[in-house]
Amino acid sequence: MARTAEVKRDARIGEAEARADSQIKEAIAEEERLAARLVNDIEIAKAQRDFELKKAAYDQEVQAKVRVVLWERVNDLIFIYFIRQSRNFRFARRFYGWELSLFLVEIVFKFFLLLLLK
């Protein structure tokens, strides 16, 4: 009977050791999984940051081009307006000189630009 008890005891010890080894391996695997997840999350965050930076730069570039186009369009509209109002333009040129009349054109132009960009 003593031999059977030894075998049973050794079997329980073996099972406990196997269970402990299994739990250790499981913990190591879980730790590696979390480390890999953390690395992936970091890479995703970096990619998101890079995307946002590139998008912001692109948006700024687009806005700059839009402003240039609007500026040119407003300039054209002002020119057309003053051509239509040539009598007033000739009046301003005759009494105030070219510099002031061009200054007035620039002021009106900036006013229209402010209205368009709001």
C-alpha cells in the first residue's frame, strides 16, 4: 500500500508542477500579447499623428490657394465695378490723382475680401 500512496503523491506533485508550469507559460504569453498590443497601439497613434499633421498641412495649403483665388476674383470684381463706374473713377483720378484712386480701389478690394472670407 505504501507504494500506491507514493505513486499517487508523485502524480499529484506532477500535476501541480504541470499546472504551475502551464500557468507560468500562460502568464508569459499574456504578457507578450499585451506587449505586442502596446506596440501596435503606439504604431497606430504615430500613424494617426502623422496623418493629422499631413492633413493640417494640406488644409493650410488648400486654404492658401483658396485665398489667392478669392483675392484674384475680388480684384477682378472690383476692377469690373470701377470700369462700370468709370465716371466716378475719372472723377477720383481728376481730383485726387492716381495714387488716391488706386488707394481707394485697394480699400474696397480688402473690404470685399473680408466679406468673402468670413
